[in-house]
Amino acid sequence: MRNRSLAALAVLALLTGCSGGSPLQKPAELVPIEPTAKLQVLWQGSVDAAGKNVFYPATLGNLVYAVGGGGGVAAFDIVSGKTMASIDAGQRTSGGVGVGNGLVLLGTPRGEVLAFDRDGKQLWKTQLSSEVLAPPQAQDLAGMLRLAQPLAVAVAAPPVPPRCA
């Protein structure tokens, strides 16, 4: 009984210690912000839903690549928003889309990295140890990946022949 009384008294003391009092420093008054530019949506495009993921677009040249959680990737013209290419990975994606060196790279929740050319042809895939959490990055024929385990991995990619314009 005495232990319960002491516990209740301790909780009461903690609760009263957290209330009241004035702040040490008074916050600055908020001032209205006057906009200096007017923003306008020039175009918008969409891919399949991201699900529980948050994906960001990737740009390469005059194309903006966007991916959805279901594995659909679309490449939009950066000026007009016209869909220039689309890729279906055929499986769920995680981490987002990475582009570079002629590759479109995707990671999966099962730890696979998928590489496509800009026309959507799958060039290669490799298995890693865990889910890919960030967009794969292509740099000098290697891809950098962040995994669910606390490590980053570099994978060497086979060369991609140059594409004629």
C-alpha cells in the first residue's frame, strides 16, 4: 500500500513539474511574407500509385523519369510534359528511380536491382541482400545502392552502347 502511495506521489510530482512557468525567451513575432514570384503549373503527368513509398523524379537530359510502387516508369519531356517512354518493371519497386549512363535503374523490396535502357528493354538484374531503400545511382558504369541493412553497395554494370540521336 505504501509503495502505491509513493508511486502516485512521484507521478503527481512529475506532472506538476512539467506545467506552468514562462518561456525563457519570447518567440519573435511572425511577419507576413510577400510573394515575389507567381508559380504556375506548366504540365503534370502520372504513374501508378506509390503506395507506402515516397518517390522523387529523376532527370536526365530533357527527360523527367517518375516511378510508381507497382513498377511503372514514365519518362516525360521536361518542357512539354509529353510522355516520351514508359517501362513496366513487372514487379513492385522501392527506393525510386535512378538514371544515368543510358540506364534506368530500379530497386525492389526483394533486394533486386533492375536495369533498363531508355526504351524499356531490360538489360540486366542483380540480387542484393535486402530491400533497396533509395534510388539507385548510375555513375561511370557502376550503380550505388542503399539497402535496408546499414550499408551501401556498388555494383558494376556492363557497358551500354551509345544511342544514336
